[in-house]
Amino acid sequence: MDVNSILLKLQRQHPDAQCELRHETPFQLLIATILSAQATDKSVNKLTEDLYLIYPDLQAFLKLSLEEIESKIKSIGLYKNKSRSIYRLCKILNEQYGGEVPKEYEALISLPGVGRKTASVVQSVAFNIPAMAVDTHVFRVSRRIGLSKGNTADQVSDDLMALIDKNDWIKAHHLLIFHGRKICKAKHPLCTECIIEEECQKIGI
């Protein structure tokens, strides 16, 4: 399977592929990505549109109590866990990182609520550092079309990084997400509209 050919075709089908979490700063992206776990970007954007108007940065968030954070994000799933992570994360950023979001992977994953996917999103989108974030769409599409046989997001991420040129990791991440959202859907994939239908191994369909 020629992964470069697949990416070129996906680029034609999804020329506007990019991060859809609305943000203006690395801090806003970090918070939005934490909120997006087991939630849609659409629901997160709806929440942060108003939230960031009043609390646009770390200093504003530091004024919030844990209970206040809970009340402001309770429309999002797992809001109690996410609130605890955000509350602790803000204090760590202020005390250990001079109020800035770190660029380094190890520093990012040491933060509460930040795993490999979130760290990779922040690195790639906020800082343009090559990384391969694997969410539910990337995981499904990569396995379905035959780019990976991994059983976990980390395994799929490792497989994709081995297959794809490092300079294309960020682009590939966005293309696979868009394809999963718009064409290669979980329950009813639109195979007749898929530009890589001939290459697809249709695993799990």
C-alpha cells in the first residue's frame, strides 16, 4: 500500500482539513483538547465560545475554584474529572512553567489530564512540532483501510509514524480525522464517495 498516494488523494478530497477546535493560544488549545475527550469538537466549541470570552487565559482560569470550573463545563461529558485536571493543570503551569504551555512532549504528558493524544495535538497544532495524534477517527480509519493493525491508539500512532514521513505527520493526522468524520464513518461509511475506496481493505465494514 502506497501511503503517500493515499495522503495525496485524501488531500484532494479534504483540502480544508485542519484542527477544528477553536482556539487563539496554546493554552486555549490545551484546555479545549482536554475537554474534547469523549466529546465532539462541535460541543467543545459551543462551550468555549462563551467560556473564552470571560476566561481567555491562564490568569483568568487561576481565579476559578474547582467548583466554579465544574459549573462552567458541566455540559461536557466527564466534566468532574476534567475539572479536577484543569484546576490542577493551571496551578502547575503557573508554578512550574512560568504561566506558559510547555512544548516538550515529556513535560506535556506530565500535566494532569494530558495523555499522548492531547500532547501530540498541542505539539503539532500549537507549536508545529511533528506528532501523530490518534483519536477515534484516526484509529478507525487507519485500521479499516489497512494502515495499521494496532489494537490501541498508541500502537496505531507508532505504526503511522513508521509509515509516514515525519514532515507529513501533522497533515496526515488532520486528513485522517476529516475522512473519518465526513466519509469513513463508524456505522455507515460512505464508500461510494470515498476517494481511496480502491485502496481500502474494508476491515471491520
